[in-house]
Amino acid sequence: MWWPSTVIGAGAGFAVASIPGALLGALLGQAMDRRLRLQGWDDVRERLGGRPALRDDELLFVLLGRLAKSDGRVAEGHIQQARQEMARLDLSEPARLRAIAAFNRGKAGKDRLGQHLRRIKQQPHAAEGTLRACWRMVWADGKAGRQERDLLLGWGQQLGLSRNQVQALALEYEPRKSAVEGGAMTYAAALRLLGVEPDTEADRVKQAYRRLLSRHHPDKLVGSGASEAKVREATEHTRELHQAYAMIRKRRGL
């Protein structure tokens, strides 16, 4: 990472007083970088464009705002999802206000985000968590447009994730069609719902069931301010998980 003022200070110092001047110039430049929160040339361009420096804790909501606005219109589902992300992070009131401002800033779509994304590339959990939140925002209105997918594939690459990894995360949050047709679930549908094969070991089937149940349980949504529609959807999905696991156990005599 190139720190702009540090580089400029070192160059100017070297021109004036050779190596000692370069060292002094670099120290002064580094102090200025820290004061102005400049961590790359993209930050300099943002400041020259009149935009304040983007804080690390604001980046996620800038990304979410850009996704929400990517098809031209921010739906109510997008706003509700942003609120759920704030609740998920348990933000304080000042942090929540910054998140709202960052979300609105993201809707404008003027920030250069590459430098900020590469900054968290060395934190795998943070990188994956960021993309998970982005996919939740994408599916908040029930569909994922080409522009939204392209944005996330590009951001994923800058975060160090492969195309397949980004697409795999998409599948985790894609709204599922009901596995129950005509009031009855088939054995094949039960296997697909739990993401297991006919020959998957019983312990692994149980692990898959419990993992999905924990992820989709409606009780998690109730306390996060989710809409009634989201809670109903989670309740229905949980019921299907129960039914699928019961069918697999019965078929296998477990």
C-alpha cells in the first residue's frame, strides 16, 4: 500500500537534502497521512473531489447502498435489510447514524472502493462477512440483476475470493422455492433441501440439518426487526427443514 503524503514527502526531502531529507520528509508525510486518513491514491482523489475520507466501519454500508440503488430504485426491502444489518452488528446510536449516512453515500455511487476493499483482503473472515451481507442485500427484493451480480463478482475478486466462492455465497441467500408441492415433499426434494446425497452418512445429514436450522430459524429474525413477511418465510422454511429431516430418517430407518 502506498501512503501518498509519505511518498511525496520522501521524494521532496530527497530532492532537497538527499537521504536525510528523504527520511525526514517521509516521517512528516506519514504524520499527514495519519491525520488525513489517507491510505492510498484513491483516498486522495476522493478528498480532491470534495468527499470526506471513508472510514473502515462505513465501507459495508456504502457497498450496501450502491447495491440497493444499482437497478435505479431503492425498494422498501432494501431499507429493511440495511436496518437488519445494523441490528446484526449491534451498532450504537452514533454508529447507526454513520451507517445511515454511508448507505446514502453509497447510493450516489461516486466512491472508488477498490483501495478500501483491498485493505480488508488480508482478513478472510471480514472479507467473506462483507460479501455475505452484500448478497443478503441483493436478495432483499427477491431478485438479483446482472449489474448487482457483476458488482459482487468484481468486489469479490478485490477481496481475494474466487468467482466460484462468490457464486456459492449467492446460493446460500437465494430465496428458495418451496420444496413442498401439492402438500407432500418427495424424498429427492428432502435431500436437495438439506444439501445431502442419498449415501451421505447419518451424522453428516444431522449436521447439515442443524446448521440450516440454526441459520434460518425465525427466532433470530424476530429480535432483529425483520418484517413479518421475512419471519413468515423463515417459519415456512424451518417447517420444511423439519419435514425433510424427518422424511430422510424414516426412509433410512434412523
